[in-house]
Amino acid sequence: MSRKPTKGYFVRGHFVAIGSELDLELKRELKGSVDMSKTDLKKHSDHLQSLGESLLTLRSDLMTRLREQHEGIDDKLIDALVEAKRITNFEGKRRQMQFIGKLMRKLDEGTVAAIEAALEEQRKPSARETLALHQAEQWRDRLIADDGALTDWMQAAPETDVQPLRALIRQARKDAQGVAERPGEAQRRGKAYREIFQLVRAALSRDDTDEPTSAEDDHE
């Protein structure tokens, strides 16, 4: 009596019997659930829900870039986010966020990674912003330490109201002298010290927005 042939299929040249352990493993792999326990699934689901909530705070320029580069960020998800911002009722908001979480779970890994990258970009200051902060700190310290720095600053930012700035510099020096006369006391910066930084930072920011967009503009 002939033996009934085993049903199965070939994968990379190897025969896989239907119902075998290898068959079940391959099927789990196709469903994307290899080695993912219920706890892991719950954590992943919670993470996606949290990402969806964070999308409510994402800057419009970063959101626009996401939409242009990833089809998964479609009108349905955008409309759901807009609606969530509009809802003020606690229970209604909770239900809407659950719906957003459901939409997030349909996104592919590449889109999720892009969302995480956009949120991280928003959390970190840009290289240009960091440079501007350092420049403002350097100008503040120079203005307080060196009388000649005020002349240099007025050449760099001629629109500055010089009298208030002079008054702030004098006060900052006076505050620093008071601390020096009390050895052992923790160094604390006065209000004038902070206001000089804010004044300089605001002036540098105006200069950034007034800069020509390209080298060609300088010659027009």
C-alpha cells in the first residue's frame, strides 16, 4: 500500500510540511509576530498611541514634510489630529486619541521611524539656533568685560538703542562687583546680565531674518 504524500511547499529549496513547526514559524513571520509576546504587543501599541498624541504638537513645517514624503500620513490621520485638537471634553478626547492610535498602528515601520525623527528634530535646537545662542553669550560677556566692545556692537547692530544698553552694562558690572566682594558666596547673575543677553539675542535674530537668501542677492 502506497504512502499518502505529505502536503507542503518549498522555501529556498527546502520542503516545508504543512502543520510542521517550521510551517507555523514561517506563518508567524509573515504576520510580523515572531517572538512578540502579548506584553510586547501592548508596549508597541502604547508607543504608537503616544506618538499619535505627540503629533498634536508637531510644527507645521515638519508635518508638511512628513506628508510629502510618506503616504501613510494621509488626510484621514490629519483630520483625526485636527479633530482631537478641537475636542475639549475629556471622554471625547480619550476616544479620539484611541482612534488616532488605531490609525497609527496601520502605519509601516518607515513612516513610524520618520515620525519619531521629526519629533526628535523638534525637541532639539537646530545647529543655527545653537550657534546664535553662543554668539549672544559671547557678545554679552564682551560687553560686560570690555568698554570697547560697545563700539563694536553698535557697528554690528546700529539700530540698538545705546543708552538703555549702557545702563544695563553698568548695572551688570555693579552686580558682578558685589558678588566679588562676598567671597565664598555662590555666583548669581543679576537681572541686567539676563537682559543684555535677551537684547543681543533679539538683535541677532533680526539680522538672521534680514540676511539675503543667496550669495547672488548680494550683487543685485
